[in-house]
Amino acid sequence: MMSFFLTEEMCEELAGAAKQKSRELGVDVTLAISDENGNLKFLQKLGNAILPSIEISQNKAYTAAVMRQSTSEFGQMAQVGASAFGINMTNSRLIIFGGGFPLKVGEKTVGGIGISGGSVEEDEEIASAVLKAFEGILARE
């Protein structure tokens, strides 16, 4: 696969997976999807998700895309005593807790997702469903 482009239809399919899992868990969240440079491609607030989830989900997607790793992995690097302690203070968009994951095709990061509105564990469970849906999209491409 030479190049990969996240289409609107793909984003809507990923949102469907987020909606289904959020309903199963009984938690309202916001889903953000960014391109590989962290620019917002898609945003959907599900149900009565808390207002801050809109910005937080976008920043989780941004962090996952530009740092090319999950926000929880990135957060480990930013802890006291870790190699990049305080890195999140250099850019107000960097998130250091779970709920953001890169979208990868092979080793190449092609975007990021951010889920916000539940607990970190709920956000990550919903994100896992979105990642599984992304794998399904890749299998069809």
C-alpha cells in the first residue's frame, strides 16, 4: 500500500464502532479523528458527553498522531523521573493520560483517534473497539 487516506466514510464507520461500544458501556463520549499531522478530520459528540470532552478528545487524537504512540504510553515518558518529564508542558495540546491512539498502516502513522468523556478505562475500551474497526477497514483495502 503506497499511500493511505482516511475518508469521510471511514471516519463514519469508526464513529459507528465508538457509538456501539459507548452504548454497551452506558457512557457518553466524544470521538475525534485526526490526520497524521494531528489536524482534525472528524468529531462526534455522542449523547450527553461532558463539554470538556470535545477539546480533550481532539487533543488526544493530536497527541497520538504527532507522537506516534498512545497517549498512555506517551504519558509514561512524561512522569516524574522519566526521560521526558514535563514534555507536556512544552505544548498545551499534548495529553499524558489514556484514550488516544495512533492509526497505523504498517509502521506508518496515518492518523490518530481520541476518546473522551468516560473514565480513562472506559475511554480506552471504546478506543479499542474503534481500533478493531480500523483493522477491519484495512483488511478490506
